[in-house]
Amino acid sequence: MTGLRVGPLLRYVDGEGAGTATVWVEADRPTTAEVRCADGAGGASRTFHVAGHHYALIPVAGLTPGTATPYEVLLDGHRVWPPEDTRFPPSVIRTPPPPGAAPAELRVSFGSCRWASPPHGEPDPVGPDALDTLATRLAADPAAPRPDVLLLLGDQVYADETSKATRRRLAARRDLSEAPGAEVADYEEYTHLYDESWTDPDVRWLLSTVPSCMIFDDHDLIDDWNTSAAWLADMRALPWWQERVLGGLMSYWVYQHLGNLSPAELAADELYAAVRAAPDGTELLRAFAAGADRDPAGVRWSYRRDFGRTRLLMVDSRAARVLDEQRRAMLDEAEARWVREQALADRDAYDHLLIGTSLPWLLPPFIHDVESWDAALCRGERGPRWARFGERLRRAADLEHWAAFPDSFEELASLIAEVGEGAAAPATVCVLSGDVHHAYVAEPSWPGGTGPEGGTGSGTRVLQLTCSPVHNSVPAVIRLGFRFGWSGAGRWLGRALVRHGRVGAPQVTWRRTGGPWFGNQLMTLTLRGRTAGLTLERARAARTGDGRTGDGRAGDDGRAAELVVVEERTLAPHRPHDPHGPQDASAAS
């Protein structure tokens, strides 16, 4: 009998009450995959074939708006989900109310950087997994508030930092003494990473019942992916790199990207149609991935989702880069134009704009200044010797965020300012990011114009909301470095560096109004009408029934780990800053 290898993942759920959804699965052989819902809705799709694996993205139609409907997955007519012996509640598809109904509350949870959890019963060296712990809480109380959508902002898998279990699987295929060693080498080895990450029982159930939107970051391929033109040239000279990048982009398209798209977008996607129609879509997908690597501007990984009166723009801040030092940009010209058009289109149709980018726009001021200074050095502002030093420093210190692309930083600041102008301005513009292995809230102001403290009076609240990691390590030196980055001493040193690099001042200043917080964590926005609230929760080991501290895994009894509220605050309607509140006057020079 055909088996379910990975999934199901509930991916797209229509945010406008139209009653459509998609469910992604991987089967162990060719099959027809079907979703049947308790209210009679459903859909079916034949699997497509890539490199010996069989996948389906099942469109579900006819869902009743404003309901939570249990569903089953069948392969060739046999039910494979939920399993017969499951300890979890039924997986459901929750649909928003129909257009014209009273405004619904939207809960958006987000984070990034997740190492796969070890098997149950094994110690977890980095503490409880926030996704595991969320799954345990929701399974224990199906009526508890749950995310309407989960935004995974990069590093869903780690191609360059593999677990002991994955290294054993790799060693069974090839000699790990030869490059790339214990890192993944090709598409097949990428499938091992997704198997390990998404078949964790708690996470598997969570992703089957909470819709998800995803975007990649560097570790989905390799640390520092697309840092600079010199870095890329060095990587392309390595004999194993081409197969790695093809496997990474192919697997991202299959496992993550397709599920980000609506049924209408899928229907218009020529590559998706061709891969589904082919007996074996491997070579079609390899050719696509090779083209995406050779000409990044020819592919758009960014996408837009509307959830009622909340708009999400998920922005590719890795593959869309322009790396030429003299015209360096986070987004190529076409990508930047698309982001601008989507942000400004029908502004009166949304109350909240969420800009998802794996890399923070607003960093601790010292780190921002170091990245701006380093970009100037690499551009040649202080001559060739300093340029060579700048390139070495950029790679060693991961200086590759928005601040390392100064023109793009300014363009995003200008776009956000424009969104916040006039009568159609939204209540909030939130830049959602991960990557930096801690969480914080930063708020910008435009001293001469738009912004929460600017001159338009629109009242739009602009925030950088950063949450990372979901499940990863946070070395003490990183904690010290980021704390210094927000300090007055860090700001003073940063100003000295930008003077040396002849760097102009940015158009915005900003200050930290929350954090830094460390640990495995998730941040949640709760949006209703023009109000917005934020909650940050950290996963921590709890006391087990015998009074001992648990091993950090979310166990069957739900008591070995728990999510603890670290911060809870109102973001909108906008209110003036409280000068006596928990704020930091640090700002970019």
C-alpha cells in the first residue's frame, strides 16, 4: 500500500474567505493524493516525480468560510492521515469569515533558524524547540488560541550544519573525508534534511493544521550565501558547489516555494505545469535551478499574501541580490520595483503591512555602522588595501544585512515612509525578520518627514520585529556582541568607523524599544481592525510529574517544555513614546 513519507503540510489558506486551500504531501510511490474534509469539501491531485521522489500539492475547494473543518489525506483511496494510533487531535483547515463579515482577529506567529530536534527521549543540547512546544500546547488544548498563519523566515533546514543522524545517512552514501564532507551535496541529501525536520511528530502535526508561509535564508544553502561577488566566484570554483546549489534551489522549489503560491498562481505557473505533466520532472527542474543560479533576476521567489485587511510581502533577500560592488543591491531592479508596486497598490485595502525579510532591516546601531563602513571599504572608498580587508571582514563577521547594501536600505526606508503618508496610511508597517539569534523591537523615525515621530500626522506605527532562533544555539559571545551593539559605547565607536569610511548618515534614526531577548522563541502579532498587539514567547524546560526538570523536549504529557510569555504589548493604535518606558536611545549615526 502507498505510504505517506512527509506531510501533510497545510500551506495556502485563502485569506479572503473564498474557501480554498492547498495541502502538500510526499508519498513513497506514484499515486493520486486526495484531501477529504468533514464538510464535504476536498480535492485530489496526481503526484509528480522529481529525482525518485513523488509529491503532490492538493488544491482544496468548497470550504465553508468562517469554519474549522477536520480533514483526511488519502493515497489511492486509502487513508494515511491522520494515523490510526495518533495522539494528536484531528488536523483542521480554518477559513476566515466571508467578505463583509465583522473583522476577524488575525494571529501571525513568526521566527527563523530551526535545527531539527533530536528524536524523543534524546537530550536536546540547545533546549526546547519552540515549534515542538507550541504543538504540544495546541494539542493539549484544541480550543486554545492558535496562529492563523506561521511565517518561517529562513533556515528551515541547515545544509551546512548537519545532525549526527544525518551525517550517518550521508556516510552511507559517500566518503565524508571528501568535500563537502558532512554537509549535504545534492538533491537526495536535501530530502534527508526535510525528512528529519518535518517528520518530527509534534512539528508534523503542527504543520498539518496551521498554514505556513516560508522564505529561505543562507543556511538553506550555505552560510553567507551570496555575501559578495568575490565570495560567489570562490564558491563557483569549488567542484562540489554547482551540485549543492542545484539541489538547494530544486528542493526549495518543491518543499517550500510551491506551497507559498495560491491555486490561481499555481495554475498560471508554466514550470509547475510542465513538471506535473512530465513522466520525470527532474531535468526540467534542474534546468530551472541552473537558470536561477546563473540569472537571479529571471526568477522571483518573493510573493504577496493578503489576509483580510493585512497584507504580507515576503521578500527574497538572498537570491535577488546584485553583487557588483559599484551597484550593490539587496534586490535587483525588477524585484525592487515589484516590492514597491505591491506595497503601494490599493493602500486603502489594508490596515497592516507586514514585510517579511529573513535579514533585519534595522540592526543594533553599532552593527549597522560596521556593515555600512565595510560596504564603503569594499567599494573602494579607502583604496585597494582597505577593500581587501573589508572583504575578509565581511566574510568573517557575516556583514551582509540590509545595512551592507546601503542604497537598498535607503530605498526600503523611503518606501515605508511613502506607505505611511496620507489618509490611506495603514495603522502599522512591521518588518518581520530573523537570522540574528535573538529577538528585539526597534522603532525608526524620520526626523524631517514621515514616520511615527515624523511630520505627516498619519499615526502609522513602524516597527522592526526580529525573532530568532526557533531552535538553535546562542553562544555567549553573540549575546555580548548584540548587547554592545545597542550600547552608547557601541554607537560612539560606530560613528568613528563611518567617518573613516566616508559614509553619509541614513535618512532614519531608530531606537530599541524592546529586548534583546535570547532563547528559542516565537513572536506573535494579533491584528484586528486597526489595532495590533505583540507577544513574545520563549520555550523552556518545565517540571515533569516527578518534580525533575524535563530534557527540553515537548513530551507526550505536555509538561516537559512550555512556552512562557516574555513580552506582551500593544502596538496600535499608535501612542506617543513613553519617555519613562523600557526604551533605548541608541540610534544610527
